[in-house]
Amino acid sequence: MTPPAVTPDPPYYAVIFTSVRKARDNGYAEAAREMVALASQQPGFLGFDTARQEIGISVSYWRSLEAIRAWK
């Protein structure tokens, strides 16, 4: 388990992504690792948290709305 993301004092922004897990991974875990690696290179990226059981919840943290738009 990774420790929670360390974020600065607000304001900052969070992008929340949810997914339903299937019996087979179908490459999801590897794709998620690659996405976080790419996002961490983007200006304004602050961190990432994820929790997965039957439902997965992933949260990425960003310094500004402009940084989020640039990442999309």
C-alpha cells in the first residue's frame, strides 16, 4: 500500500475517476501505472491516490484547473 499523496495547502484541485473491477484485469493495472507515470511529468501535477475493491476510486491532485485541462 502506498502512502497518501502529500498535497500543499489549498487551493488545489482533484480529479476523481471510478471504475468497476472485473474478474480479469485486462491490462488495467499496467495502463493505470503508465497513466500516473505520464501525469507525474505534467506541470501542476501534485499527486495520486487510489483504492480498489469491487469499485476502484482514483484521485489525481492538481495545482490549477489549467493544469487539469492541459493533461486531458
